[in-house]
Amino acid sequence: MTDPNADLAADFIEATRSSYDAIAPAYSAEHPDSLAESPLDRSVLTAFADLVRAGGEAPVADVGSGPGYVTARLNDLGVPAFGIDISPRMVALAREAHPRLRFEVGSMTALEVPDGTLGGVVALYSTIHIPDDRLPGVFAEFHRALRPGGHVLLGFQAADDEHLHLSERYGQDISLDYYFRTPARVASFLTEAGLPLHAEILRKPQGEQKRPRAFVLAGKPAATPPSPPTTDARPSPSP
């Protein structure tokens, strides 16, 4: 029997892929490095990198990597990061801009990494394209891919459950949905997926931005070492 939800999933993934393929050159030209204009945003990413390095060497997946500047900055911070994006054209542009780094076509709904191998997952302004009913599955996938003690950093426009659909951008016909949520709602999804919240930051809009920006840091609990076997410390009876 065919799962009716499978077609819905394929529809939203394909719509996101084709939309970003259409706008990739213009988007990359407008956003070659959005972190450069915000010291606060850079400091959040730096703190995430510090936490990942403290846990030992393990790769970080930058999901929804777009032009690749977040992947590049993480590598500059000493974190072995690689980028994943749904748009082949966006991946090609990221490879062109950062030829020494690794970028792959893929979806955050099904990361092609073994269980428990990532030191971190960062998703800046990419989970905004995931519908509410698909977000728990995405966070469960992050949990699967993270090693114990690994970290997740999300960045997104914060709003009270706002849905926006765009059919045109940069003069291109697209079909792109945006889902803006409160930090508390995102944190609840993460907690349900086994990724408890560590920190939450909300900053005011800057420049032409219309909505506040939220950063949520969560993590997969570290493995608990096994307890040592108990021994009977009572003295043996005398012969």
C-alpha cells in the first residue's frame, strides 16, 4: 500500500529544490557571506564551534549550506565541516566559491551519514522550509546522525507560526514555502526528538530584516559510562 504522505514529502522537497535551482545565482550574489555583517551571529557560530571541538574531532554537517559561507567559516574555526544542500545548482556555486571544501547534494530529511558519527549539525535559515508535520522527522534524523554529546545549532526568523508562500523571487517563477516559528516551538520539537535545549538567543531585526532572528542550541546527551560492578566488601569468615 502506498503511503499518501510520501507524495506530499516529495512535493515539498522537489518544490524547494527547483526553486533554489532557479534563484541560486542571484541568491548567492546577494548573500555571499551574511555572517560578515553581523558580529553577534558570528559569535554564536564561534561558540558552537568551540563546543564541537571540545567534544573531540568529528565532522559537522551544514545542512542547507547554500552558498557555502557557513561551511567555510566553520572550517576556518578548526571544525571539519561539509555542506549539504537540496539544490544541485547551489551546491555547484558553493564548490566554485570554496573549491577546497566538500559540498554534497542531499536532504536534511535523510542524511547520508552513518548513525552516531557527526559531532554537530548546523542549520541556519534552512529548517524554515520544512512543514510542521515534517519537522519532528528532521530532528529525529539529526539525533540519529549525531554522536552522543554532539550539538545542534539552528538559526531562523522568529514569528508566531507564520506561513509565507512565494511564487516569484529575483524575477524567477518559484514555489517556495517559509514556516516561521517561535523559539519555544522549535525547542519543543527538538526536545521531543531527544535533543534537549542548551541555549536560546533572540536578536532584533537588523537593516532591512523584518523579523527577529533566533538561534537555538541543543544537543544529544552524552553516553553514560557503565557503572562498575558492585563487590561484597564484607570480610570472609574465619576458617
